[in-house]
Amino acid sequence: MSHFSSQVTIRSGAQGNSRLSRARELIKLLARSITQPHASHGWLGLLNSDPIFSDLVAARPRLVGKVFRPYLSNTFDSGQRTSLLIGHYHSVLREGWGPLVVQAARTGVELGSIRGKSGHTLSIVLRAIEPMDREGELTLQLMHDDVHVYCCAFSLIQSASGIYLGIGCLQGPRGDTSLDIVREATRQLHGLRPKNLLLKVISAIGHQYGCAGMRLVGNRNRAVRRALKDGKVHADYDAFWLECGAQRRADGDYDMPCAPLAPPDFASIASSKRSVARQRYELLRQFTSSISATLQHARQYA
């Protein structure tokens, strides 16, 4: 980890491929910091409170401007958004995951891998700050060999009743081959849908670490406003959350408890389907165990 070489300022977040693009970005950030002075003050205070943040900003300059834009759920105003982001990083530091998150921001960190039905490798990679920069600070990416299959973006939300996992995105691949990619990954996962796998794994890890539950963003509250307005968002989060047993909140988001990973009731499953049920449970167990071990190791060597 590097030591402080310079103070993190609004200018630190100005990025671009040319001098002009960087100047435009800086003007936007300065304007937003002027119109949201309390957010700017609190956020820059955090970013200058620990050497870990100079490493994160160096790796992902977009971190500086996160506090000024819609984030995770459109139900959060500027003050709530600032508190959420600051609370997330306080939780990361408290758990001793700072170095892990820096590595995740730089290159990604493989948290665990398994062999699929046909022997292909499926892995879960942790990334930070980007690519889903408006929808969560941390992203779990499910990979099939080297192909991106699905991702889930989330943040740690501090509240009076405990820490919640705030999930702002659960997204598959893009492009003409996206359906084929998801279909093949589902086959390798013995019929378990990739989005179900990610949600179950996050839920189980959250339970292990004592999280109070999960807050799941609803369709109308997604932070990607322009994509929603342009009709580019097609996933029906509401339907999926309800299918998984979540409860709708008055603000349009959803609540769901974090649940431990438990084997299914094999006695209630038809004998012809028990083998598949065991295989699905085993791959979930392997992923959860590997991720838990990686997180614990990161805490010990922070």
C-alpha cells in the first residue's frame, strides 16, 4: 500500500483521454461540488482519512465523483447517498478488507472457482468501484472460462438495525450471443440460473458476517436514469425479487433476509431429480466456502 503522496481533491477525479475531456470532467465535478457542498466536504474528508483511498482513487478516479450522482437507488437524496458511501467504506476498513478492495479495483480478485458439468471452469471475481459504478461499490462477476456471464453490484449499508447488503444491479451479458452465454452457463451449473447463484451466494455470505438483510433496488428506482429513459433497461427486477421471496417496501425497493446456505429437503424431491439437486447444492457450497475463506484470509493479512 502506498503512503500519502498528495491530497485527494475534486481535481483527482478528472479523467479522460485528452486534455479537453479531462477539463470538461473537472468542470462538471467542480459544479457539482459547489451545488452539493455538504456532500463534497464529507466525501473528501473520507477520501483523505486513510492511505487506502489514495490507492483507490489512483486506480479508479471515478470514485471521487460518485457522491454527486444517482447511486444504488433513486430513493436516496444527496445526504443519504453521502452517508451510505461513507458508511460502506467504514465497514470495509473495519473488516480489514482495504487491501482486498484495492486489488479488486486494480485488477479484480478471484474469490473462488468450480468445475462445471462438462469440466469447464466457472469462477466468481470481485471488482470494486467499477464497472457498475452507479449501482454498487463491489461487484461479483460470474465467469465461464474467460467469458463474462452475470454480475451483481452491491454496497454495505449501515443502519440503526445493522448492516444491509444494498443490491443495485443484477445483470447478464450484452450482445447478440448473450442468451447463448447464459444458457450454456446454466447447463454447466446443472440447471441453476446464474442470477440465482449470485443472489444465493451473496445472501449466504451476508448471513455469515451477521448482515441484517438485503435491500434490493426496484425497477423504478434504478440509478441508471438515462438508460431507463431511453428504454435500454429490460430486466424485470421486481418480478425476480418477488420470485425469490422478497417483500416490497413502500418506497419501491425490496427487503429480503440473508439466509444461510442449507441443503434442500431431499426427501421431498423426486428421486429422479435428487442427483441434480445435490450437484446444485454442492457447487453453491463450494463457491460460498471459497469466498468465505478468501475474505477471512484478507482480514488476517490486512
